[in-house]
Amino acid sequence: MTVRVRFAPSPTGMFHVGGARSALQNWIYAKQQGGVFVLRIEDTDAARNKPEWTEGILSALDWIGISRGSYEGPHFQSENAGEHRAAAARLYESGRAYYCDCTREDVQARTGSQYQGYDGYHRDRGLGPGPGHALRFRTPDEGATVVVDLIRGEPTFENKLIEDFVIARGDGSPVFLLANVVDDMTMGITHVIRAEEHLPNTPKQQLLWDALGVKPPIWAHVPVVVNEKRQKLSKRRDKVALEAYREEGYLPGAMRNYLMLLGWAPSGDREIVPWSVIEEEFRLEEVNPSPAFFDEKKLRAFNGDYIRALPVDEFIDACQPWLTGTGTIAPPPWQPEEFDADAFAAVAPLAQTRITVLSEIVPNVDFLFLASPLIDEAAWAKTMKDGSAELLDDAVAAFEALESWDAESLKSTLEAVGAERGLKLGKTQAPVRVAVTGRTVGLPLFESLEVLGRERALTRMRAARLRLV
């Protein structure tokens, strides 16, 4: 038997990080088993679907390493509508489903409760198809449905507690439960690896598989992803869009490494491991069923480690979208002609050790490419206090006299200026840093001054001094 897994997102907006985790788990499992990864776009909600959102799914999968052409699809659920309707008809004709015209208000009136499910009123009344007649599955009265799950064991659901659920609406269109089952049957899906939130639907879907005469797939429900309050990640409340992380400057390798740790861990006391190790060691059976905490701070630290591990030339290449404003990245504050690739290459090794996401490169190097620095007024007010003007005067004079404009000479010279005033280097260099870069934190000052150049650095220090008059 060839293992066939599927990832079946809906094209209704951003690509959820939980969905990315499920896609990766399906992808790895298929590769391990020599199987096939199928991409199916569940696009039957025409009012909410947009072609650009389908493209967003494909692009997001590309970014995390599931590239186009390496999987089957994308298939579109809407293309299988005829099979959905045919399956509904077979279930009705075999007596496994029946028509019902009850409204929710009708059910509430009979049961006296808005919380009780459907009461089976039309089970044996022989209502035929017609406008407004929904098709309901006839759930067995006795026994239980056992879901064999690679992660959760054998969750068991008493059939008497499963209401006769709707499988086709009053207009004849099949609902998600049935369409999902029929698509999996049609595509020969052998393993369904998906989020825990779908587990309550699984006994219903398994009953449909049985009623249609096909052996159900092997199930694996991976843990729900939660925030720091242990609430399920919500797009209304949490940062969940994979696109947002990509645009902020997370590396795909860091993201997919971290996502795979949501409910699973590689061997040994380690978390950051090569992708080849994850592909070799991942086991569905070892996934922890407990909720998985998506820790953005930890992800950011992961990303910083991945950035620092890049060869410098790869780091320079990775920064280009933020330096040039390509794609969906916001343009930097300098004009294209102001950017100096050689100057950036000179400071890139210094920046690489200090940033945790690639978007941070812009505020770290903008002083190199602007005619004058962008002044952080809060930093200015905090730093430029009594004595700063005189200190800048002395620093300018000392720097003007330097024969060699290099980081070592600049540092020793400013140390001497501070020593004459009884100041340590940290206090001495603070006004110079703000004058030259506009900020109190950033790249090492003296290397920055060396790359900026003598004339530009002195011009900025003199301008800061005039502002202090």
C-alpha cells in the first residue's frame, strides 16, 4: 500500500502557523514512508475564497520547504462536487440517510432546550427530497465508534450520543463532513494527520466511511497550538499568520524547526537540529497529545541563532529584501541610490551578531545611507545632558587630528578624551553615538565610525553640537 497523506487548507485568508505545522508533519511522514503528499484546496465556500489566497497557500508552502512540483496537486474540492452529490444519493438510497425539514426552532420546541441536539423526528416519516429538505445521516442507535489514532490511542464515542447529523443542505449541496470524506476516498488518502480540533468530527466521518463501504484511513490528531495563556491560537487575538513572520524576517529554516517542536522533540537534549535530523527522527507515535505552547519569544531566539549560523555572504543576501524594499517588504528610509553595498558588507558581520529578525537590519544600518541620522528624540533627551556639548567639542578636535581613521585609533582617542573628564568609555561614547547614528544602541560605535568615514562622522558631530547651543 502506498501511503497517501493530504493537507487540505481553505483559501480564506492568512496561512495559520498551526496549519504550517500540520503540513510539515504530513510532508515528513509521506517522505519517510515513500508515500505521496497531496495538496487539496477546500474551496467550496465561494463567498470567502479568492484566487490570491490560494496563491498565498502555495507561496507559504514554498517558503517552508514544501515546493511546487514536489507534491500532488493542488486539487480543488469544488471540482469534486458531482462525487459529493452522488455519495449523498447513495446514502439516501441505501437507507443510511433520510430527509428532514425541521428548523432549529422546531427542534427546540419539541425538546424544550436550545442545547439538545436533533431528536430524530423524521427518521421514519418517509419525507422525500425537496426544497428546504436537508439530508441527515442515520446514526446507529447502539454500539460505539472507536477511532484508532496514532497519537491518542483509541478514543471511543457512544453512537447514541451522536445526533443524526446533516450531510447535505436544503439546497442539495453536501456539507463539509461529507465532502471531506468523499474527497479523501476519491484521492485514496490512507492517513489523515490533522489538528486535534477535528477530533470531534472524526467519529461522524468514520461512520460515513463505513456506510459508503470503504475502510477508514489511519487517524493522527496532533495537539492544538496555544498561546501563553493556554488558549487556542486565534487570528483575532494572536499573531498566527505565517506571512507576518516571513515579512518580519524569520528564516524558513528556523520557522520549520520550531514548528516541528510543537508537540515533539528530537533525541537528546537539543532543539536546534538540521532538517535532515528532523526528517529522520520524527515519529507520529511520539507526538505528545497535550496542547503545544507557541512561544514567540523562543521562536525569536531560535531565529537569532539561525541568523548567526549563516555564512556572511548568505546573511547579506537574506537581508536584501529589507534593504531594497522588494515584494511585500516596506521600503527602507533611504533612496536606492543612497545605498552603498560595500559599506553594508563591511558592517554585515557586526549586524549579524546583533539582530534576531532580518527586519531589524534597517534601524541598525540606516545611519550609513542617510544624509543625516534619524534622531530618536527620547534617546537624545536622555543622553545629551550637561557636559555633552563640551565633550563633543573635544571629541571633534581629537578626531580631526587623527592620522588614521580606523576603529582602534578612534577608540583609543575617545578613551583619552573621556579620561581627561574622569569618564569611562561608555559614558564618553554615548553622546557621540547619538550624534552619529541617532540612537543609543546599535552596531559597535568605532567600527561604525570607520565605515561612515571621517567627513560624514565629523559633520554629524558638529551638527549635534550646534543643536546643543
